Amino acid sequence: MREYTFSRARQQFAGMLDQAAQDGAVRIRRRDGQVFEVRPAEQSGASPLEVPGVSLNLTRGELLSALAESRASGARFVSERPPRRRAR
């Protein structure tokens, strides 16, 4: 396991993290003798946005109707006026 002084770890932070990823951990030693280990965090492997699908058993017509209703009800949030230009 590679060991860095605090000053060197601060100066070469990205390289130190790369070394930790390669070796599994690195140590940082402070002037007062304290030693700390930096390790890569464990990855779950799945994206937090990866969620299972839900089957609603909707027909194409039902889905299109729900979409049209959603668009119509959301129209009240959309301004029909063109955006103002900022004064220079």
C-alpha cells in the first residue's frame, strides 16, 4: 500500500485517488504521526435512475387519451405571451 505525506497528497490529489483505485487503498501520514487510509467506495452497480417498469395494461387509445388530458390540464401553466427582452 502506497503512503503519502499530507502535503504530497494535497498536491497530487487526483493521482492519489487513481492510485487508491488501482491498489485498493492508500495511506496519508500527517506530521503528528496520524495515519489515514483512503479507499474507493463500493459501487452498487445500478444507476439510481434504473427503476423497474410498471405494467398498466393500457390500450394505445387509453394511453393517448391520458397524454392529451395531461397536456390540456398543463396548458394553464404555459404563458401565451412571448418572453420579455431585457433592457440593456
